[in-house]
Amino acid sequence: MISGKQEKGSTIKVAVLASGRGSNFEALCRGKTGNGRIALLISDNEKAEILQKASASGVEALYMSPGKYRTKFEESEEMEWVRLMRSRGIELVCLAGLMRIIKGPMLEEYNGRILNIHPSLLPSFPGLNAQKQALDYGVRITGCTVHYVNAGVDTGPIILQKTVHVADDDTVETLSGRILQQEHLAYSEAVKLHCGGVLAVDGRRIFKRKI
Ligand code: GAR
């Protein structure tokens, strides 16, 4: 899989998919994303705070049904999401707190062009409640990871990671807050790298091409 084949300098339309608060979406909108332009937000949750935030920021924001399942898409619904993104010319998909597994049509259409942010240093603590998992385990350093999405849960090739020290008096809330600050920096940086066409993926390893 080789990503980032787009021409240097051309604008890449980015869709953000999210379920809740939307702070990573906001950070992406105001961050330095290089050729990447946040053009669309889709939420699987009608009540998500992020829907109001997106409208206020001038980005097209939509609720779309994910279908009847709780943690994955119904295939026909996932296809609808893909059609909508295709119709808007979306070339990169960023998952930002989307609490749902991407498997079928979206992964086929956007293979190598879906990013996810996760609040731990993967491969440690994948899945839900990553910050609590880190605290309970007793690690002294944790952080966040931006990676390409593959068919597994939080298992795709890693683009970049940022570290956060765990303090003796940390709670899940305080630790999550400091990780979130790093997430906001990491996500824009990763989008910029992808959209700059400089990333080459070789198996699990990602290299920055010299161009
Ligand atoms: C972020 O901490 C993100 O890393 C996490 O959900 C939060 C969304 O916050 N994602 C996952 O845990 C995915 N496995 P936000 O809605 O404020 O961007």
C-alpha cells in the first residue's frame, strides 16, 4: 500500500467522521493541515455536540444513519456514507472519536486514505477507555497515535505518535485532558503529511519520502 499519490500543491478535501464532542474536528479546522481542507463532517449520532460546532464553523455537517448495529455499520448504510463522500469529492477520511468499526465499502473505497486518532501509544491499549487502561496498567508514559485504518481495531500502520508523562496524582480526567492537547497537534500534523504526498507505506512502516 502506497499512499499520498496526490500531486504536490493540490487541495485535498477531507471528511471528518465523529460521534461526540468534536474537539479534534475543531482542532483540524483551525490547525495547519497543509493541502488538506476540512470540507465535510458526518456524525452517526443525531445528538452529537460536533454537529452544532461544525455548522457554526461553516463546514457542511450531516447526521447519517449507521444502521441497526451499535458498534459497526450496516453495509447498505456504510455504502450511503461512501456515496455521499464521493459526491462531495472527498479524498481523505479522518475518524475523530467515531465509535464504530469501519469494515466493508468504506475501507474498499478509501483504503490507505482513512486516518484514525487513538488516545494511547498503540499497540498498547487499543479499543475503548484507552486512558483508563493506561492508568490502571501503571505505565509512566502514554500518549496518542495517528494511524491508517485497516480491517483490525486500532491496528493500522502508524503515522505519528506523541507522548505524555503520567503523574502520580493523575485521574482519568486529568490524563485524558493532557493527551487530548497532544491529539490536537498530532492530527493536523498527520493530515498535513498525508496531504503533502510525502508518506510511503511499506508493510507496517511509514517513511517520509524526500520530494
Ligand atoms: C479522542 O480522545 C479520540 O482519541 C478518541 O475519542 C476522543 C474524541 O474526542 N477516540 C477513540 O478512543 C477511538 N478509539 P473529540 O470528540 O473531542 O475529538
